[in-house]
Amino acid sequence: MKNYFSFNKTCILFFFFFLSFFVSSAQFPIDNKLIPENVKKHFTERFPTAGAVVWIQPSPGFLETTFSLDKHSVTAVFSMGMGDCISVDTKLKKEEFPIIAYGYILKVMPDGKIINYYKSELIKGTEYYSEVKQTGIKYIFTFDKDGNFKGRMTDE
């Protein structure tokens, strides 16, 4: 009786399985023609001067777009059903980040290197967050709309 699942055949099958998984999980830009009209309408109303718009679908039922707006990089997530904007993250310059939040990060992690500053507009309100790297670990600090500390987590 022949062994149909030899080591070589198993390795080849394993390779094709992982290759198909990585190709299917890659997020490619979506053609503007495939964006639902209600999403386009809400996007255009909220961001009429947006430039360099790129759409992807990160998960079923949601569309994510990155674009430039007033010299900022912006990422917005929309619900495909209603077309509503769920969140907007705007990359900020250091001087646009709340000074209280900046001071807190310097006090808690004096040796840390602040990588990025963001303003996050969510359904529940506005928050700020910053990515800080120290000893090879990236931390995310979250602050309320006034710059008061809310929490810290690691991004691994």
C-alpha cells in the first residue's frame, strides 16, 4: 500500500494553504465604483476637501478610508449598512496634541520616544492617543478630550 501523504506532499499542501491564507487576508484598495452610495454621500458631506482617498474593507460590513485633509493624514471607518462614520483618527503634530497629555507622557516615561500623536473622534466623544516606544516596546497612551490620562496598553 502506498503512502499518499508523504512528507514532501504534506509540505507542499501546507505551503499552498498558508499562501492562500495570506493572499486572501491581504487588504487591497477597493475601486471607488464599489463603494455604496450612502457611504460616498456621508464621506463627501463630512470631508468635502479630502484628497488622495483610498478605500479598503477591513472586515465585513465596514469600510475604511485613508486620505489627506488640511495637511493631516486621516483614517475614517464607515458602516456599510447606514453609511455612518464610526470613527475618525487624525495624525497630529506635536504642537496640536494636548500639553497636559504630553507632560504626562514625559513624566511617566522620561526615556521613551514619542512616535505619533492622534486625535480620535468616536461616537462616544473625542479622545487623544499617542504611541511611545521605550526599550523596544511600543505603548499606547489614551487621554480624554481635555488631555487627562485614561489608560495605557502595549502594542505588540
